[in-house]
Amino acid sequence: MGADGVENDGTAALAGATESKDLLEILEMGGFMMYPLMILSIVAVVLILFYFFTVRRNAVVSDKFMNVAETMIRQQDYMGLIVHSNTKNQSIARISEKTLDFMVRNPDTTFEEVREIAHAEGSRQAGIITHRISYLNDVGTIAPMAGLLGTVIGMIRAFMEIANGDYEGVDANKLAEGVYQALVTTASGLVIGITAVIFYSIFRARVQKYIAELEAAATHLMALLSSQFKRNGGNVPRASHSGERVAHTEASADRV
């Protein structure tokens, strides 16, 4: 019984090795179109890993920045907030910087104009975030098309074998090879494309959630600015050039 078990294990291992070898042989039968498909698969893996580490909430809006921004707007320390925003690589920081910089440089502006600047920059930041993940969708679109091209080339090879000889004397092996190549490239393209589209859908849902949070954060900051305009009779609030408060304000936000 022990000998039978060893024999069965050896047979299973041999069968596994044969299956692994067959898989490599199948991929090799795909022809030269397997090379661009391999490149697309590598690109898809790199993009998926890259998005997992870069598409995150703190890259769009963070509670820490919002606490600092709210405190400094209430203190009318606009120059300090501009400097602070310039040091943060967040979408909400870019919106704050552009909006406050326009407001400070144009003391005769109205709140409606300031809000338009914030809206324009917010749309630009949302577009950047959305466009960033579109490359994965492109891979999901191109991969099946590349597989289809391999299918067409394989079928051309198959029918060329028929055209170059008598119908009854066609080499069945060469004919099958062309069909084989067509099926392998099609399957490979579909696997790559489906995987890319699945992860694109995951990242798209995540991006839409973060954009919604970005819009809510920008609306909150604009409401604070609006209250400052109303207190100043509809004019641009006087800025307090106390940039030295930035470090203290940020430390207070950390404690909160």
C-alpha cells in the first residue's frame, strides 16, 4: 500500500510537470502576437500595483489638512495657508492654493469670481484623478483587440494552407496549427483584458468616492470663505500675514 502511494504521488507530480510544460507550449504556439500581449500583461500588472499605492484618500483630501485650512481661514491667515498648501501634494491643497492666491492677488474681486476659480480648479483636479486610472482601461480595450488580430493572422495561415494545395491533400497538422494560434491569442487577450477591466472598475469606484469627498471638502472651505466675505461687507477679507502660525496650527490639528 505504501509503494502504491509513492507511485501515485510520483504519477501526480509527473502529470503536474506535464501540464505546466503544456501550458508553456500552448503560449508559444500563439505566434509572434504573444509578445505584444506579454507586454500588455506586464503593463497591466505594473499599473495595478501602482494604483494600489497611489490611489488613496490622503492623496486627494485628508482630515489633517482640512483642520489646518479651516483654522487658518477663520484666522484670515490666507498667505500662511497658501504656503502650507504649496507643501502638500493633495488635490484639496491645489484647490485651496489656486483659490486663495487669486483672492489675495485681486483684492477687488467678488465671492462669485472666487467660487468660479475654486470650481474650475476642482474640475481640473477631478479630471487628473480620473484620467490617471484610464490607462488601465486602455489596456483592457487593446488586449482583446490584439488577441483578435492574432486570431485573424492564425486563420489566414490556416486558409493559406488550403489555398496552396489540393483540398484533399491539405496537411491537417499545419491547418490545425493556424487555428491553434488563433485560439491561443484570443484566449490570452481576453484574460488580460478581463483582468484589466475588473481592476479598472475597482479603482474607478474608489476614485468616484474620493472625488465626492473632494467636492464636499471644497464646498466646506468655500462656505468658510463666504462667511468671511459677509463679515467684510461682501469685499475680500483682509489677510493676516501671520505665516508663522502654520506650524502651530498644524501641531494643533495633529492633537485633534
